Amino acid sequence: MQIFVGLGNPGGKYAKNRHNIGFMAVDRIADDHGFGPWRARFQGEVSEGRLGGEKVLLLKPGTYMNLSGQSVGEAMRFFKLTPADVTVLHDELDLAPGKCRVKSGGGHAGHNGLRSIHQHIGEAYRRVRLGIGHPGRKELVAGYVLHDFAKADESWLDDLLRGISDGAKGLAEGDASGLQNAVALRVNPPRSSTTAKPAEPKTPAADPEPRPDDRSPIQKLVDRFK
């Protein structure tokens, strides 16, 4: 069994915030892959289902971002899992909007949700980093992540979430690069190679060589006066 954790803050006030892209991602997985209804458990909400041959628990902590580890740790201990069985989907300031990268272990880079998870289960879990871009200055970060996505973001955001859903089965089966490729195909689909090429101009046919005139002088004279 695996746990896929989407990070965010509970409540309608935060539902469309950039900080809640992790919630959005697991919601899309649940909808597209026929998971069960969301229900209260482990200080959050859970939905159970399968991705390929893997049983997966989707978890949205209800403890607010900076206490996310409480919910994650409780669920992991209940099922007697290890951090390697946990995948956390979260917003990433250091990736361009629409980009996705998967990594295991490492620091929390100041992300409050990851910092809390580190405190409760350590760092040896897998992260799916979902790019939201950076506002440019450190003092703008808090307001930026706690603000709704702009209308101009809707197109790439929908493509990103669709790509996460497309690659979720592969992710559960250990194919991290497959997830990243699935996102890339949604966000930057390949251009069609079926565009018709202009017709090449036809080379004009060469004039046929004149046939030799083998008439006799008398015949030429007769033909001249016909």
C-alpha cells in the first residue's frame, strides 16, 4: 500500500490558492481513477482506490499546512508503512509554472508543509514538485502562495493536473520519469507532423528532338505546293 499526500490548507477560503495545488492534484487523481468518496480520517480527508496493481490512499491533511506532518505520520504508522511508501504532492516556487519534477529525500527548502513532514517521518519520502513560479522577491512569497491562481494560469494548470492524473498509475508503480513525461505531453504537446507540404513545381517536359527529313527533293517540292 502507498499513501499519496496532497498538501494544502482546508476550507473554501483557500481552495483555489497556489499553495493548494497539492489538494487539486489528488482531487483530480481521485476523480479520474474511480477512487472512493472522501471521508474524515487521520486529521484530514482520505479516499481509497487502486492505481494499476497498487492500492493507494489519497490524503489531504486538515491540520493546515504547517502541521501537515501530524496527519501524514498518523496515517503512515496506522498502516505500518515506511517513509518510502509516502509520496507528497506540493507547490514548488523554484519551478516554472506547469513544470513537474519528482525527487526522493533531501531538504524542505523552507516549505512549511514539508518541514512539518520532515519532523514527523523524516526526509526519506518521495516528493512530486509542482511548479507555480516565483513572485521575484522573498518578501512577496507569503502573499503569492496564499493568493488564488490568476485566470491566465487556468490553461497550464488544467494541463498540469491532467498530466499528473495521466501519470499517476506509473508513479504508483515506480515510474517517476513516466509521470514527468505525461505532464510534459499535456503542457507542451508535440506539434503535428502532418502539415501538408507545398507541391513541388513540375519540371517542364523537354521539347522533343526534331525528326530528320528524309523526303526526296521531288517529294519536298510536291509537298510545298499542296
